[in-house]
Amino acid sequence: MIERRPGVSGSTGDPVVVWGAGAMGGSIGAALLRAGHEVLFVDADQAHVEAINRSGLRITGPVDAFTVRARAVLPGEVAEELTGPLRRVLLCVKAHHTEGALDQLEPLLAPDGFVVSVQNGLNERVIADRVGSHRTVGCFVNFGADVLEPGLVLRGNRGAVVIGELDGVTDGERIRSVHELFRLFEPEAVLTDNIWGFLWGKLAYGSILFATALVDASIADVLESQERRSALVGLGREVMTVAAAEGVRPEGFDGFDPAAFAPDAPPSAAELSLDDLVRFNRASAKSHSGVWRDLAVRKRRTEVDAQIAPISQVGRENGIGCPLTDRLVELIHDVEEGRRPQAWETLAALG
């Protein structure tokens, strides 16, 4: 059992609960453990939990390679493992598992506890609706990682890591402590007053990444395809149009320039941004997206309904149509259900 040592919330004596010990959660949690923090991993994959408890959590790849002794439990075992309520939770599950994870962790969350959404999409909205915006912290990450086998996580590259309060406050004790926590994983982690700008920027890039997963090819190969670039640019423009209607000021990262996909941006700007993304992805040991891996390797449903479909929903609320985004969701479902292959012709059907 993990015992809490006396200390203020946020000290190394207050366990960090990493809910979802996969690619992102495993990478970050292992770094925190190595830095001396108490970490409890929570994961629904029993084989992964057993491997971590038996042999530790192994991190591999070009960024770093190490093993940490760790404790992992299934979601239903959390209450038995800790001696008090949850105070610091890094929620690292797939977007479509957010509600289910909240069902389990919300009753255990301390009144002054908080949840950091280490996810893709706009899950901060979902979390805030359940636990309150005052107990929700925004997070944006863009590093590449994969679970290669139970207990083994590949960290393929370094990428942007950004932390921010939903209301933009940057001088609070909580957000500063969370920022310092994430700097143990990525020394260049940013504390921002515009977390929504990063999240919407990642949504635009995320929609493009989903499109690359329609093909059995690397991210860089698809982004470099001149024949398919107009559709990829169109996806980015739809997201940026919706973001503008929401009053969001998108932020760029790792070669992705959201301004290049603005409705009035010249075509050459988006071309240059895609070229930068090709270079960024060619330098990564993670050559394919997690979406591609869900479709090609794990043969399971993706996050498309929880991560990409909300773009169209927010668009409709603002009187904006997103036909390419809607078509992308349809095509991902076609691949998930075996109606279409992962192939160039499937991407061509996007438009």
C-alpha cells in the first residue's frame, strides 16, 4: 500500500495518480518516478498492470531508456490502494474513455484535488462538466509514444508539452506546481495563459493525423503526398474556421502553424507548414500515429467520435459546416468496421 507522508499537496509525499499507463501516461509517470515522486499507475489492461508490478515499467527509444520500479492497479482497486482521496490525477486515457474513467475517479477525488487532462481533444470540457472547472487543469502534449508490449513503452521523440489553467491564470500556486512537475518529464514544458489556443491548434493537426491513418503508410509519407495535400489542408482550415468562431487564438507547435490554415491564409503557407511537419515526423522513431496503430495493429475503435466529431458539433453551434471533417469520421468508421482498407484510395475518398 502507498502511504502518504505528511506534507502539503503537491509535495513528493502526495502520490501522483496516473490514470492510464499507456503511451503518454507511462512516459510521463516513469519520468516522475525517476525524479523521486510517488506515482500510482491505474490502467484497465490487466496484462500491462501485471507486467509493471512484476518487472517495472520500461521506457525505450532514442530519447531515453530506463526502467523504474512501479506500482500499478486496475481502476477498481484504487480505493483499496490509497489511504486518502485523490489529489493529483493525470488523466491519460483515450478520449472516448474519459467518461468511464471519470465515473470511477470522481467519487475518489478530494474537494481540493484536481485532474490534468493529458489527452488529445477537448476533454477539458468533459472533465470540467463533471468535477468543476476549478478542479480541471488543461494540458497539451505532442510527443510520440507507443505501448510496444505490456510493461514496455516507446518514447519516439520529444515534442511540445504545455500546461495551463482553463481561465488563463498563470501565477497560482497550483498551476506553477503542475508546471514544475511536467518539467521533470520535458524540461522545456511551457506554462501558458492560452491553453485553449494550444488545444484547438492540436485539433487541427489531429484531424490531419487521423487522415494519415486512412493509409497504410507513415505520417511523413502521407503528409508529403502532393496529390492528397489539398484535402489535408482543407481539414485544417475547417478546424481553424470553427476555432475563430469560438474566439480562440490558436497556438503553433513543432512545425504546425495554425495561422497557415486560417480561412484567408495563402495556400503557400499551409504547404510550408506541412513541409515542416514532414521534417518533424521523419526525425521521430514513432513513424505512425496512434490512430494508425489502433486500426492496423490493435484492431480496435479509435478516438474519432470523442476527438474529431466534436469539431463538427461546435461548428454547427456556430452555423459552420464541416463537410471534410464529417467525411473523415465516416471513413475512419469504414476502416474500423472493415468496409474499407487502410489504403491510398480510402484517403482519396476524403475529397
